[in-house]
Amino acid sequence: MFQPIEAKLIIEKDGFQLHNVSLSYEALSSLASCSPDSDASTDLFATLSQHPSSSVRERIAYKENLNEDTVLALAVDPSVDVLRNLIRTSAFRRYITDDLLIQIIGRDVEAACFIAENLELLENIDRHNILRLLVLSDDPAIVAAVAGNTSTPKKILKELLRHPDVDVVDRAKQNIDK
């Protein structure tokens, strides 16, 4: 999945190369953090998203100017830190698919909670099916996140009033009363 990437810093003066230094994964991680989050960096981000170092990929995952292929590749990254950065971006909201979203929800509770709290922001997904999946979760933290989302339909909130966990019920009550 990940490819070895050799990165170098080349310094020239008056057309002459003065330095040619190989960069470590830590240097690339810093470069990823400092690179401007602009359209001009999209190709660089795509390349660095394939780096074997999860710290480099983590820095790329929080960028907004990612292309669709980069988002979809990072969505299945083995590092949950990469995933947790990615789900907070507008690029993720634009390009995520139902199938990948279902995988993410099943893979990481913190990511699932964030998705449940912000479901209305996701584009091009079947919100009804994803909401049903979240409500049926065995983890009460995920269901509580649904109950606390002000965009959760009142019908779902009323169903959650019968949930066995008191925190879920309390959040549903508070949200109904808003």
C-alpha cells in the first residue's frame, strides 16, 4: 500500500547546487504540516499520503485540498490517527462513500462519534441508512452522539428516550426540548 519515497532538499545559489540533502520522515512530516493548504499543493499531498510513515500521512490527512483518490486512500489507512484527522476535513465530507463510512464507523468509536455529531455535514451519502446504523450501535457513546446532534430527527430522538443507557436518554431529552 505504501511506497518508499525519497525526498531531498536541494539548495541552489546563482544556478549552482550548493546542497543536496536527503530528508527523513520527520522532516517530511514537518514539511507536510508547513505546506500551504492550497490547490497548488494537491499533488504534493497525494504523493505524501502514500508515505510509509503514519506521521507524514497524519499531517496530510488534516489538509483541505485533497483530491478524491487521496481521501479514499486515507479513509482506509491503518492508522486511526490518520482517520481521525481526515474525518474533520471538508475534503472528507465531499468525497466519502457510504461503504467507506460504514467501515469507519465499525472501526473506530471516536471517529463514529464525530460522524454521529456531524452527520448533516456529509455530502453524497444516504444519511437515513447511516443514521440507522449509528442508532443501532452497541456502543452507547455512539448512540449518545446521535442523541446530542441537533439535526437528529425528532422521531429518532423519541425512540432514543427508550434506550437502556441514561446518558443517551438525557441527551435525547435535552435535544427534544431545544
